[in-house]
Amino acid sequence: MSDSNEQLAVWCAGKEWCPITSTATLIGKKWHPVVVHRLIQGGPMGFNELKDDVDGISSKVLSDSLEDLEEKGLVNREIVSEKPVRVEYSLTDRGASLESLIEEMHEWGEKHLAAADGKEDAIS
């Protein structure tokens, strides 16, 4: 597990725009911010609980997302029982530090996005 004080190596270090680009790349996949948001709201969860909480995600995509987020040091995977195997996912300190950013994304989306059919309440 990576330390939240340890900085991630990025290809664009030293460029003024690099922090924005690198952060967007880190959480920029479609389901990554949603998974982080659910773990912020619900705390540690098992795979099936998380899948139920992230409406519309397939098991394969959730598995790939969790693996990617774990590799990036944002999510921790812990085996909580061997038989049957039960795995629990939680945010690392680095992942939890995304809370204000994820909440801002949520608020911005609620304010500025509408459903394709024009219904206002379809986004929230």
C-alpha cells in the first residue's frame, strides 16, 4: 500500500498543466470516480456490495477498475476470510484525499448536466 505522502511519478512533471492532466488521468476512467465516491460514502465494501451500489457496472469492469485503482494506490484490497473467500475494498489515505474533488464533480454535474430526454431529475 502506498503512503499518501509519497508522490506519484508522472511523465509531465514540471509543466504548469501537469497536475490537472495527471489527476484527470488517474481518475479519468468512466467508473473510477463513481467507485471512489461509493467507498467514500459507504466505507469498506465487499465486491458484490460495491457492484450493487454502482448501478450499471458489469462485474468485469468493476474488477478491472478496482485493480487499476489498487495499482494507483487509491484502493486497498484486503482478504477478510479464506473460506469462503471474502475480499473487502477500502480507500487508502491517498484515495480518501480525493473526497473534496469527487464531491465537487458530483455537485458540478448536478448543477450543469441534464438527462438526454430533458428531464431535470434524471441526473441526481
